[in-house]
Amino acid sequence: MNVLRCSRGFSRAWKHSQSRTALSIRDRLSPSICLPRGRRSFHAALALEGIRSQVLKDVGEGITEVQIIQWYVEEGARVEEWKPLCQYQSDKAVDDITSRYEGVVKKLHFQADDTVPTGMALCDIEVDDAKYPDEHPPAVSGTEPPPPVPTHTASQVVPQPTVLVSTSPGIPLENNAPKSRYATLATPAVRGLLKSLNVNIEDVRGSGKDGRVLKEDVQRFAAARSSQPAVTLTPQQGDTAVNLTPIQSQMFKTMTRSLSIPHFGYADELTINNITALRKRLAADAKDPQKITFLSFVVKAVSLALNDYPILNAKLDTSNPDKPQLIMRPRHNIGIAMDTPQGLIVPNIKDVGGRSLQEIAQEITRLSALGKEGKITPADLSGGTITVSNIGNIGGTYVSPVIVSNELAILGIGRARTVPTFDDAGQVMKNEVVNFSWSADHRVVDGATMARMASLVKELIESPERMLLTLR
């Protein structure tokens, strides 16, 4: 009996010792389990447990993929909710993607210049589970996204690469100096210059902050490259394959759809002496002159004429091929084609019918500035109802504009020129003239309607005082 008691006592003592040892280990590994209730807040303050994936959502307007221009964050950096993560370029615009979460960036799934399809994870962020309780874990085993395919637009030689050897001393074409991790970050304007000069950003030594490449760096590199004579070691240079830029890709798709539209063309010549004189008087009389461009008058004249011919502002709905319909659109959202460093884009001025000439001029100035900086937003590009393309700013007297698939008409403006003409008395006089070329969807717009619309716009341009009678 005494032996049994001693055995039981030893057993209890041994279990108590093991329990104290386990408790000591748990104390060291997880203080929140054993600390008094009043001290458990220390554990909550450190909780960053869940991983959330920032997924590229549908940005609208039929866009299925975007190209990453630059990241504003790096792995290991902390990001705040709704702060910019990266800058992207779609087929239509350049914009920022903001973070849905607050936390620490754990992984970037794509790099600058990569193309990302909608629905794919851009990056993973470690978050506090208590702040995002309704979220689900980002990934399931076996569903890792495929590795991104680089979409650099630099030329790639198809048969075999051509080796260039410098034959004279000078600035080397290759930059073997160590590069900063930010060396490939650049603004859209710089990237447009890189594409136009066919320069790889990784070959350029940046002089900006953290080694970023500036315009001057690209121009300096291109000048040095062109000044160096080189010889090719290959007997014959092969063809090169160059990827389309996002804007070129969108233009390819849009113009391919436009091929299904039977175009009706109509052209006329306008005298713009009166409107030129009016613009000069407005600029001279104003205390704070706002530049009222010729395009501002054209946009307003088109809007006034659409009040009489609303079919040209409509949209053709062919979702039911057996019963197509016209969608009449009351607002005149007039698109203006712009030549930008990234390519041709067509933002539109919303509700032109409710805007004054000065407001139209201000909106054109705003859109033009954003276009040059590559910052036109999807909102500025969506919802257009009819387009005006002022190709005369670049050159050319006549143009045959192509209709956008969701519109029924487009106006192309040629270059203004001064020509000798005869007045009613047979005297030679100097006139400033410009050619207007119209295209209309001949499936629903007949030639007479297009001609009447064009004639009304001509009357308003040649006699701008007539606009004053209908302005609100």
C-alpha cells in the first residue's frame, strides 16, 4: 500500500512537472495564451496574418487587358488603403490602380511593361484578418497564374541577332554600370519617346531620382548611338517583328469593326474669313483672353445642327439582326481626335449643347494637356456620340474619315489655306477656305440628310453671328 501511494505521488509530481514545462514553452511561443487579460492587446497590435490578392478588375469599355507602366510600391513596403499601387496603360487611357487593402506587399506578380489580363492577381498583400473578415484566401493549391509574358515593344530580330561593333571611341552603346531597382520606371511621355526612337530603357543610364530615365537621357543616348559608325557582322539583316502598342491594338480592333459599315462620303469647301476675324476681336477685347480655337466653333456648330438632324447623333443597335433599332441620344458628346505621343486617341466633350463657346474651348485645352501627358481617363473616352477630326493641324487638304462603330457620322477638317476667288462683282479677292469631309453610315443615313446637315454646319461657320440666335 505504501509503495502504491509513493508510486501515485511520483506520477502526479511527474505530470505536474511536465505541465509546468509545457506551460513555460507556451509562454515563450505565444504570450497571448498565458498573459493576464489586461495585457492581451499586445498580441492584437501585431496581427498581420492574412494574405489578400489585389485582382485586376474589369475597367470597362470592353478592355480585357492592361499594360503595367510602373509600380509605386515594392515587395516588403507598407501600403495604405486606396493609395496608388501601380500605373497602367490600357487600349484607351493611362490611369492608376489603388490598393483595396492596408498592409504589407508580399509579392508582385507582374513587372513593368508586362501585360495583365483582367481577373488576374496583380500582387499579394499581408493584412489584418480582423479588418477584412469577409475576404477569402487568395489562392488555391494548383491555381497559380501562368508566368507573365513580357510585351516589350523593342524590336526582335527573327532570323538571328545582328551584332553591332563600334569602330570609333566614344560613348558606349551598352551601359554596364549597376542599375537602381527604379531604373526602368519612366513617365508615359518618356516611354512614348523610347518607342519612337526604338530605344530599350534598360540600355539608358537615368539621371533622375533613384536612377529614373528622363527625356534628356533618352535623347542623349539616341544622339550618341546615331553618331557612332558601326558595322554588321552578319551578311544580311533580317526582318524585325514589333508588337503593336496598346493604342494601336485598340485602333486595329475598332477599324476592323468599322469595315462592316457602308460609308457615304460628302465634302464641301467653306469660307472662314468671318470666323477668323471674330476670333481676333475676341482675343483683343478680352481682359484675360481665353484662346477660342477654330475647333471650338466647329464643335458648337455641329451640336447646333444636331438639334435639327438628331439621327446623326443616334446609335444603331444590331443586337437583334432581324430587327435593328436606332437608339436616340439626347446629349451631344462630341469626340475630338487627338494626336498624342502614345498615338491617336478620341476623348469627347460631354453635353456640348449645354456649354458655351468659352467652356468648350476650356475643355479642349484640358483634354489636349492630358493627352500630351498620357493621362486621358476612361471617363473622357467613353460615351461619344459623333466625332470631329481636325487633321488640318498636321496637314492635308482632303480626308476620308472612318466612322467609329457605335456612331453614325464623323467630320474630317482639312488644312485652312488662302486662295484667290471672285466676288459677285467679278473682282478678285483673298479668301481663307477649309475643306469639310463627312462620312455617314449609309445603312440608316441617306445622302440628302447628310448633305442638309453639312450645309447647316457650313452656314453657321461662314456666318458665326447666326450661332448667337440659338445659344443658351
